[in-house]
Amino acid sequence: MSTGTQQGQQERPGGDHTNAPDRKVDLLPVGHGNSPAAWTCVGVMALGVVVACLAFVFANVPFFVVGVVIIVVGLLAGWFLRRAGYGVGGDKIKSHHA
């Protein structure tokens, strides 16, 4: 053990202690966003990515812009649904997991 480490902590290559087991942040639940708001957001944004990618391949700028607009609409749809109670822990969904 080197002189720069705390007691009970193993030294990591490069001196990186950001993932040390004693960090309180690591104990918080992550949550996977499994909610109607998250699925809607991701689904609409995925459609926008497909449109934008196809437009990029075919060098079609107007359709590329449409794809980017669809991505922004998906982000806004997810935000509005979360605010309306359809997000994780929202009052409009049956499963209240965190």
C-alpha cells in the first residue's frame, strides 16, 4: 500500500479513486428510467436518428433537418410526459419503482 491511500483502500492504477467503495454516491439507486415517458422519448428519438442517418447517407439536407427535429420532438415529449406524471415514480403509472 502506498502512502497516498486511505486505510482499507487499494491503490488503483493511475491513482484514480473516483470509484472507491466508500463513496456515498455509489450507494444511491441508479434507476433505469423504465417508464412510459422514457420509452416514448427513446422511441421517437430513435426514429429521428434513423431518418437523419438515411438522409445523411443519401446527402439530403431537408430530410436530415427533419430527423433532427424529430429527435428534439422526442426529447420534449419525454419531458412533458415526465412532468405529466408518466415518469419513474409518477402518479399516473402503476409501478412506482425507483
